[in-house]
Amino acid sequence: VGLTMFGVTTPLVTRLAENLSSRFDPLVFHATGTGGRSMEKLIDSGLVVAVLDMTTTEIADHIVGGVLSAGPDRIGAIARTAVPYVGSVGALDMVNFGPPDTVPTRFSDRNLHVHNPQVTLMRTTAAENTAFGEFIAAKLNACDGPVRFLLPEGGVSMIDAPGQPFYDPEADEALFAAIEANVVQTEHRVVSRVAANINDEVFVAAVMEAFDDVMKGSN
């Protein structure tokens, strides 16, 4: 089972991997561009039986121009293979750049967070999140396999929470609303909100329930 993780979604993915380990071999991919592409290559090769795509942050870098894009085909392998899929919006609150002096000048007035000397994060805006949601929806609408996509109302990362530097419920709501407005929901393609932060145990439980749901026809 493929899982996508970033530093700010580590608690979630760690718990999911623990929950899966008695039944499956969890294979964690870091959402750094190469990670997303590597996972989708394995999916295309038929080597992954299901995907818990919790961290779709590479889409933000692709659309806004960050350094960790996985390209325009992100989520494409899911549609091509119809592999059972549970997705979410992990770390779509951020676009990744290198050291602070590498951030393009057009972003100089944005909410920037220096994660470490080599990594600078930029908070995504409501307009950008609308574009992310439209991108994700178009990909999900092409999927004929079982799809569950979960939206964490309490924030999409560790630093998108009350008191944290990227907490912005308005931007998150733009993302959620765009996904809900554009995904053509069916019996097999379902979008759900979860009243929790993405790293909360409540969200872990919701993901595992969704995973069991999409795997029903595959067991």
C-alpha cells in the first residue's frame, strides 16, 4: 500500500502505517516531487494494491511554481489503473522553496516560514487553493476505481492549526469548496469532511474506515 508523507503530515502517516502493517506492507513516499512520481510509476506497474495519498502538496508546487513539483500527471496513475484510492489534502497549505534568498521576489509580501536554512515554506492563498481543488477534482473525476477523498476541517498540516503560522481557515475552505463543487460524486467516488486536523486520531480513524471501504471489492 502506497502512502504519501511530508514532515507536517508525519503523525498521520506513521499511525496509518502502523495500522496497516499487520495486513499489508506500507510503502511510504515523501512528497518531494520525486516521491510522488516514484509512487505513481509503481502504481502504473501494478505493484501497489491500494493508495493512501494523504499528502498532495506536490500539486501546490506544480501550480504555483515551487521546487517540489511532481508534474502535471499527479494522481494520473490512479485513473489509469483504477487502484483503490483514499486521498486527502495534506500540506496543500504550503509551497516549497530553498533558502530564503531563493524565494521569487513576486512572493516577497507573502506569509513565509523558514523551516530550516535550506527550506522556506510559503502559505498558499484562497485563490491558489481554489486552483488546487479544481486540479484535484478533474483528476478524481477521471478515476473509475473506488475513491474516497477526505477533507480535514481542522487544518491540512501540523502548522495549519490554531496558533500555528499557517492557520488560515478561509484558504482551507476555498480548497474544500472547490473540491466539493467540482468532483462528480457517485457511489464509488465520495468526498467527505472530517471535523479534525489531518494529524488527529479522529482523522486517522476516518482514513482507515475509508480504506476498508475501498478495499471491499478487492479482498
